[in-house]
Amino acid sequence: MGDADNLKITVDREACIGDAACCSDAPDTFEMDDDDIAVVKDPVGDDRDTILEAAENCPTDAIKIEDAESGEVLYPKD
């Protein structure tokens, strides 16, 4: 069981501008769909720190990361 197993990752399709930074940072977790919007292809594709870094580098904060068990929002922080 990897350290990303307890993450819930969502991409706000309205906020995503198709920059693909997440795909560069965490290529085993994110990919672009046919509309050039980021989607989660494998929520445990990369390690936890890599996924969090990808979310942090999103220019529109379109990626939300939560602890799946506790519901705590890990990114973005208020």
C-alpha cells in the first residue's frame, strides 16, 4: 500500500485551463482528456508528495487533495 492510497483527488473542470503542469509533475497520476482538461488517471500513480506538489503548481488551483479517511483538505489550504 503506497503513501497516496488515502488521498481523494479531484479536478475542477471549470477552473482547469489545460496548462498540463500537473501532468508534467505527476505524470502517473494526471493526464489531459480530449478537451485538454486534466483528469485523474491513477490516484496512486505517484507518491503523496509528488501529487501534492502537482496540485500546488496548478496555476488556477483546480486540483483539490483530501485525506480520504478524515476528509481533511490537504490542498488548497484556506
